[in-house]
Amino acid sequence: MSAVNIEKRWSDRRIISTDVKIIFNGRSYYAKTRDVGLGGMFIDLNHVLIPRDTIIKVIMLGYRENERYTTFNTRVAFVTPQGYGLEFREFETNQVRQLQSILYESPHEIIRLA
């Protein structure tokens, strides 16, 4: 991989596949996460066209049998034929705690991309 293609991340990512609901332009779409970190996530969603820099809402659906859904505001950081790299925006304290629980209490493998 060339230096031009290396994505700069400020946090590690874990390979986590869980269902998410995407809300874009008043419509809902369903996808799966490929990886998640403190800075964002990658979602497999290749049948919907969402422009880069668009703000979208992501709802993580029932991760690890959580009773409550976790909702994040995200920005589309990059688009690939396989899906979207999303950057988390404007965290609230409870969202940070829920994200940390997903990441650090998870049995999933950590991948270092930072």
C-alpha cells in the first residue's frame, strides 16, 4: 500500500460486525459495521449513494444484546465501492461510555491502523 492510500486515524479500530440503521435524507437504510474505533467506523453499504462530508445519523442496533440502541451523528469521511468511512461528530458523555463499552469490553480483534 502506498503512503498516499494510508488513512490517518487517531485511534485503534476493532473488527466488529454489527447491524446499524443509517438515516440519510429522511430515509432509513440498514448496513453492517466492518470496524469501529473511537474516531469512527466503516460500514458496508454499497447500494446507497451518500456524498462525502454529508452528516448522517447511525443507530447501532442491539450490539451484544444491549437493551438500548446507541445513536451517533457522523460525517462521511470517505467513500469506497465497498462502503463508507464515517467520522463520529459531537459526542455526548453517555455516547462515549457506550462506545468505550463496545470497544473495550468486546471479544473482537483489535487492528492497529492509527
